[in-house]
Amino acid sequence: MLDCYKQATTDNPPEKPDSISLHFLDYCLFITFFPQLIAGPIVHHKEMMPQFDAMDTIQIRKQNSLISLINWEYMAKGLFIFAIGLFKKVVIADSFAKWANAGFSAVENGAVLNLFESWATSLSYTFQLYFDFSGYCDMALGLGLLFGILLPLNFNSPYKALNITDFWRRWHITLGRFFREYVYIPLGGNRNEKYKNALHYIFLNKILTLRNLFIVALLSGIWHGAGWGFVIWGILHGGAMVVHRIYLFVLEYLQKTDCTSCSHFLVDFLLRFIQQRIYKILCWIITFSFVNIAWVFFRAQSLDGALTILRGMFYGEVVLPSALQEKIGKLEGFDDWVNLLREPSLIVWGFILCAFVVCLCFKNSLQYTNTFIPNFKTLFVVLSLLFGSMIGYSYRSSAEFLYFNF
């Protein structure tokens, strides 16, 4: 409604009338386009309507060729990324779902997990959520391409992020765009020009920017649900965004300020250190660890359950897997949790290690799609992914997309 009020129907500015004609059927198609209808990506009408208009039958007749309706390159790429998304969901995400659900359910029933079980539970959900949601979005992108429609990117390797701001530029990109355009910028963004003539505008602008970032993060938590876990998750991310922005303010201040000889040495050391590889590794460890901890509140059904998981992660008893107990010594208890899954604990950690490798060392699905070349090799990859997905689905008693709940 806001866009209609502003007459922002396409990317064209208001002073330049739109060159496309919009009809009621176009609107109906926009709100019922099923690939992204339930769980995203969140599309804007200005990126969809021109594509619908380009496929209008009148324009097709002008081209005097019905074959233009079918874009074979889009069809091939759509099938390719759809197969990737299906495999990510059915084989990877649903495997992690078993272990995450077992851990969180055990906690809700009063069990106390040891250190390894707690970390396995939290990491399983962290990877389940990513592969589940990004897998769905990949399938939505693939189905859109089969219809000749380009849907926006929603994930860009978020677990490679080196800070929380970078994480939100990579995670659920269309949701971040929505909040940026309809909440963050109306609040003033990072300029707050409403107060431009204020006496201490520079300082006031920084304070208001921090406020705007926190409000957007808090609302993103409430957007997912009304539970206290979502609110705490939003507060945590809002606090992290504020802390990171203050850190950037401090770095900017240090780079512009003349220092004494002693402080100059420390500042010079810090500025040199942030250029080193070890600094980037530390940034990734801090960012990923924070995101993983915050997901605990996002997933847990109660605050007590979330706190129990966190206590186990940092203060839990260290109990080795049974496969190592025979060599190091008998320590009981570790396999109590994984016995419910009828799988050795080392399989769980093997999957977690593989997930780290996939997320950090490989390209994401869209990058592979952009370099896609139709040949027998890619055909074999697609068929293998589809076959693996069917095998994986046959062993699942039930499956659901997590973001159907939000």
C-alpha cells in the first residue's frame, strides 16, 4: 500500500512514468506465484511486474514466435539449482533435524546434556536451519527459472561472514531489504537528515543510527514469532549490530586522530593487526559462535531449555564418545543421547565437520548456477542429486520446511 501511495510500481523514478501496463490479472499472478509464496524469497512487485509484462501475449505475438516463451538456458539452470536445493533439504537439513530435535526435546523433558551433546545439538540446528531454508529458496529460484522468472537472491554464504553486519547482508537478504526500505530508512537510516541542523549532529547521528539498527533487529525477531525466544534472539542481534557499529566508529576515530608516541604505537599495531589473516579468522570465530548461540534461543521452546543448552555448552561435563572410551578410558553417558537416534556419535560429528567444509570451502549454489554449462557432467550431477534426494526422502518418516512456521 505504501508503494501504491508513492506510485512506486517499478524501478523507474516517480518523475518518469512507467513504461509497462499493469492489469488486475498481473496483480493476481504476483500474489499467487507459488514458488516463493510460502517461505520466500520476499519479492517486490517492481522486480516481478516487468518480468510478467515481458511475457505478455501481445508482445509475444509481435515477436511472431511462440517459442520465445521457453528459455532453455533458464530451464537447464532452473533444474540444476532445484536439484541442489532439494538435496540440501532432504539429505542434509533433514539429517541434522534428527539430531537437533533429539537434543532440544531431551532438554525440554528435563535431561541435562554434557558438553559435546550440547554443542552437537546447537550446531545441528545451526546447519539444519541454513540448509533447510536456503534449500527451499534454491528450489524456489529453480522453479521460477522454469517459468522464465528470475527471483532475487536470498542467501550468499552467510556462515562465511566475518562480522554480524556482513552476516545480515548474506542471510535472508530479501527480509533485510524489506526492513531496510520500510523501517530502517524511514527511521532515518545512517544519515538522520531530520536532525541535520542540530548542534551536535555528528554525535547525534551516530546515536540515532545505533537506535535504528537495534529497532530493525528487534523487529526482525518479533517478525518470526511472538515467543520470548524470538524477542531475545532479536535483542541479541540488535546488541551485536550496535557493538559492531561502535567498533567501526572507534576504528574510524583512531585512523583520524593524532596520538602520542605510546598510544600511536598501540594504534599502529591495531591497524596493522586488522589486516592480518589471523584477525579475519578470529572475526569469523566470534561471528559464527555468536550466531550459533543466538540460534539456541530461536529454536528452544522455552527459556529454561535454551539456558540448559547454553550451560551444557560452556559448563557441561566432558564425556568422550564410546568409540574413544575404549582407548582412553571408560566414561559413561555420552551415547545416551545418540542412542535415541540409533547412530554412533561420531557420525553426528562427521556430518557437522562436513557441513563446515561445505559452508566455508565451497561456492554457494547460485555461484555454481552462474557458471553452469549444460553438458554430460552437469547432467550426471543433477541426476545424482535427484537420485540421492529420493533415497534420502524414502528414509524419512516426515519432513517439513522450518520457515513454514514463521
